[in-house]
Amino acid sequence: MTDTNSDRTVLDCGKTLDELSTYLAHDRTPYDPAIEECPECVNALRALERVSHLSRDLIAHDADTVPAPPPSWLNDIINNIGAELRAGRDLPLHHPDPLVSLSITEGAVRALIRDVSDTIPGILVGACRITGEADTPHAPVHVNITVSIATHTPMPPLLTQLREQVMKVLHEHTELHIDALNITVENIHDAAAGDDAR
């Protein structure tokens, strides 16, 4: 949820991105079990670490031959992190016992997709959205992902690899009826900075 009084992003657990950024800046010390044992906070810390590494590397790297990404690019990624860290809808999972109700949160599904992208050098996920009635069993949904691709990276095989691995992990961990997986390349980033961010 978003705290509209201060425009701070507040996670469902009550922690803000500002609090997590400060905790991360202090090298996650002293250890805070309320943060370290909260799945939302851990996902947020991982996302903030990615952005932090990437922004430092972009600043440090001499990109004379590569135009800098638009200033809004990094801000867009940070804003997407805040929006995507919410747990979101509960997506149902089948169980043979009708008295048992299982689900996975939309936020956990987005984290799975980001984890997949972390294993593929040369690609950074900007945003991930699940559209459609994902909380209704067997309803068709669209998964929409925006990405940034490293310079001098062969785009078609990279996108094919991302598509195949995302579909595999979603079939393994969810029961989503994926009608379409749309991947949009929104930016090109410097290859050295993007790879160092991992």
C-alpha cells in the first residue's frame, strides 16, 4: 500500500522503502529480525541492492561510447520496486482436499520472475505486471514484463531465454493460465555496468 500523506512506499508489513534503504546503507546491521525474517522486506532489500549496484556502476563506468540511459530509467525501476513489493492478490493453488485453501501472492510471483532474470546476464527487468482475473482459477491472464538489454547483446536469443525460463518457473510454482507473456524492451544499458550489478 502507499502512504498518501508522505508519498513513501509502505509495504504490507508496515516497513517503508526509506527504512529498508537506511538498513541496507548500514550493511544490514544491527541484525533486525523483523526485516530479515519478513519475505516482503527480504524481496525489497534484494531489489534495492540490485538498483544500488547498478546505479554505482553506471556512475563509475566511463561510457563515452554509449549514451547514458535517460534519467527517468533508474527512477522508473525504483518506482516499480515500490509498486511490485506489495503482496497483491492471492493467486489460488489447487489442493485435493476441498477444505484446504492454498495460494501464492502476486508479489511472490513477481519476485520469481525477477529471480529468473537475475540468472541471465545482459538483462534487467524494469516492471512486471499480471493482468486479468489471476485470482480466479483457470482464468486467462497476461504477464507483461519490461526489460533493459545490455549493449552489444544479441537480443532475440536473450529474450527467448527469458521467455522460456519465466514460463518454466511460472508453470512449476503457480497455476496461472498464461494466455500471453509479453516482453517489451524499453531501454539499452551499458553492458559492463549492467553485468557488474549482479
